[in-house]
Amino acid sequence: MSPQAQNDLTRTTLVVLFIGVLIVGSLWTMLPFLGALIWATTIVVATWPLMLRVQRLVGGKRILATIVMTSVALAIFIVPFSLAIGALIEGAAQGADLLRTYLTNGLGPPPDWLNKVPWVGAKIADEWRELAAGGPDLLLETVRPYVRTVAASILSITGGIGATLLHFLLTVIIAAILYSNGEVAAEGVLRFFRRFGDRRGEEIVHLAGQSIRGVALGVVVTAIVQSLIAGLGLWVAGVPRPGLLTAVIFVLGIAQLGPLPVLLPAVIWLYWSGNVGWAAALFVWMILVGALDNVLRPILIKRGVDLPLMLIITGVIGGLIAFGVVGLFIGPVILAVTYTLLQSWIDEGSRRAA
């Protein structure tokens, strides 16, 4: 190898290493904001057609459309968040008052229905009678080891809520910036991918956007419909706090867990409360609401992106398992882009062979 070629190789290697260090350093710097950036980008891409429609309704003023979309995002989060916080504070206050009463007067006899609970009811009732017979002193000694654990759990929950609130506010701020400068950001992404793959790189960007919108349409709309129908059933059946439970069902629907974790305990509560008819009716309603997920979501996703339905569903479920809730959108995008590139590569090879 000539000295000139050796110098060129050394310089190229150093340049590549320097660029690699810059990329790693940039990603490391943005790591605290990466989750919020991914969520904000997903929200903006999924709702961009709606934002353009709002902009037309407000006379073409982008700043007003951005304010409207940001306010809606804040309302969607703040309303269920406030309900949950209010229920948590109220429940904690009621629990403290109830515990204080028991520590003063002791436990009464167990309720009659407790013995009828399958498998564990009789054992719990026996433990209850033993505590009741021991009076307030025995109850105090029994609950004392758990007080510190409960306090630590409350602090942990409070810290988790605070971190979630901060993460969401950061997501909303980034989304507002993207709403106001969406075309500039989109053009930058398109230019970046054109540099890699010319026309095919641009097609990948459009495909990713279609995948995000299709999954958002299927997942979010299905969660909204399921939560509203389930909430109606809870309200008609007389289950306490149907509004809060509806908000929980919506969150579970977004996380692909469905309404079962809320509706099944509600059915059991109605049954053990003596409302057997309403329990049976809510059980049938629960089956119908759960089946709706398997019908409505595939139809909506298929309308958003023209790809094999099994591919999108696999991306949704696999992305959820691999990346968490944000994987609902990342998974389908990765599979859709990979599928399109492989299909294009196979078709190109077939044309050359012909």
C-alpha cells in the first residue's frame, strides 16, 4: 500500500470514528427526551390531517390550530388524571378513617357473604373472627408491620405520578412545536431519507406515516368505542364511579389489555352484592364489548394502511411486548418498512431474471 493510500485510509477511519462519536454523544444527550420525542412525533403524525382540518376552520391560522390541538391533548390527559387523583385521595381519606374506627372499636363479625366466596372465603372469615375476638390491641399489632410498607407504596405511587405528569407535559410541548413547524420537520426527514435511498427512501417515510395513522385509527378509536360502551353498561348496572372506571378502561384499551380487568370485577361485585340479574346482564355486555375489539380494530387499521392485516396486528402485539405502549406504533412501522423493502428487492430480482 502506497503512503498516499495509507494516509487516505487513516483519515477516512478517523472521520468515521469522529462521526460515530458525535452520533453516540447526540443520542446520549437526547436520551432523557427520546421517549417524549417518539410519543410527540407519533401523536403529530397520527393527527396531522385533523390539525389541517382545524386550521381551515380557524381561517388558516397555524398558531390557533396549534393551540386547539394542544389544548385537546391536555384535556384528554388532565380529565382522567384528575379523576384518578381525586379518587386516590378520597379513597386514602376513607381508608384512614375506617382504620381509625376499627383501631378504636375493634372489628365486628365478618359479613355473611364472605363465607360464600369460593376457596378462600371460609379461611378469611376465620381470620376475621380471630382478629375481632382479640379486640383493638390485636388488630393494632397485626397492622403495624404493614403501615411502613403502605406509606412507602404511597410515596412510590406519588413519585410515579409526578414522573408521568412531567413526561406528558414534555410530550405536549414537543408536539406543539411539531404542529407549528410540521412541514419543515417533514421536509427535513424526507431529505434525510432521499439521501439514503432516493425515491425509495421517500416511499419509506410515507409508508411509516401511513402505518402510524392506521394503527392510531384502529387502536385509539377502538379504545374510545369500547370504553364508552363499557362505561354505559357500568352506569346502567349501577356500578359505583362509572366515569373513573370508563377512563381506566380507555387506558387499558390503549395498552391492548381490553376492558376485562375492569368489567369482570364489576360483575363479581354485583353478584356478591345480591344484584344477580344486573351481574348476568353486565357479563353478557362484557363479552360483546370484548368481542368488538377483534372486529372493529382490524377494519380500522386496514383502512389506514394497505398492508397485510396479519403483519400489522403482529407489529402491534410484538411492538407492545418489546417496547411497551409506544411499541404499538413502532412495531408496525418497523415490520411495514421491512416488508416493503423485502418485497421491492424480490420484485427487482424477478424483473432482472426475466
